[in-house]
Amino acid sequence: MEHYLEDFARLNKEYLLLAREIARTDQEFGRTALGLNQAAMEAVAKMTVPQIEKVVAHPHLLQFKLRFSSKYWEQVLAVSETNASSPTSLRILATAHALEEGIEK
């Protein structure tokens, strides 16, 4: 079981590093993709690597979670089958998902 906790810690660290990068470079996309409000995006953007490492050291404090529904994945497959996987199409899909789920922008 210990190796699972280490795997989750690595996954959580990679997720937070990616979330931080998104928060620093494209907050509009980040709010949609990560489901975070503006205050949370600003907090994540300011995190340092030592702060991230401290957070992921506590496995119950942060848990990476895919938040896409089966309906979303059906839409992803439909987009991929039509070769409409341009960044614009994927942003539209992500925005539609956010609106469907009621995610705060």
C-alpha cells in the first residue's frame, strides 16, 4: 500500500505543477479546465515548489481527481472521430463541459 501513496504523491505533485503553470499563463483556460475560481487560480499561481511538496506530503490533503463525466468522454470521442481536435475545438468542448457542470468562471 505504501507504493500507492507514493504514486498518488507523485501524481498530485505533477498535477499541482501543471495547475500552477496553467494558472500563471492562461487563467481563463485554467478556471475551465481545473474548475477553480479566480482566487484559487491566483493562490495556485503563487505556489512555490517547496509549498507544493509540503502539500503533497499529506496524502489526505490533496487528491487528484478526474472530474469528467461519461457524457464528456462521449463528446471527446465524437470530436476525435471528426478530426476536429484543433485547440479551438477542444476549448469549446471544455467550456461546454464547464457550463454543463456549473463550474464557476
